[in-house]
Amino acid sequence: MNNLPQCPTCSSEYTYEDGELYVCPECAHEWPKVPAENPAADTVVCDAFGTELRDGDSLTVIKDLKVKGSSLVVKVGTKVKNIRIVAGDHDIDCKIDGIGAMQLKSEFVKKA
């Protein structure tokens, strides 16, 4: 008796294990045994004033920030749109006009 899950793509019951993956021999779909976890989903990230931040929020930088490895500076008052919360020391992933993609610490921003 096969106790493995059915293929999520074609619903085949003939799946098998291959290392850390399940594989469907009928449609060749592969998926992980353990679903990918979003480490940032359980964490609450707050700005410098204690306001909770969520994906898609807009922020304002409250301190001049030097960009590591560059002579660029993110100035006070710079607006950042459509952020994404990530796990780690720099918990905000964003794009800043004129600079590009970067990560920020929540302690240097406020919700706009």
C-alpha cells in the first residue's frame, strides 16, 4: 500500500520518493516533502515608532543611511514603496529610486 501523497498536478497515485522530493512518474512533477516555510510569516516587524509593518507598505527613511560598498547615501525623507518583510537582521526588502534593490533595518524607517 502506497502511503505517499498524490501528485498535486495530475492527481496520480504512483508517486515515489527521491531524496528530499516526491516525484510523479506520469507528469514528471517534483515537489518537496516538507513544504517551504516562510520564516518572516511568524515574525512581527515594527518601524522605529512601534507601528507594525506588512508586505506592500510604504515607508519613509528617518536617518541618512550610507550604502555599504558605495559612495551613495539614502537621505532622510526618502520614500520607499511596496516593501517586503524578510527574515534576518535587515528585515525589509525594497527598491529605492536612484539606488536599486536593497535591504533596510526597520529601526531606521517609519510607516508613511
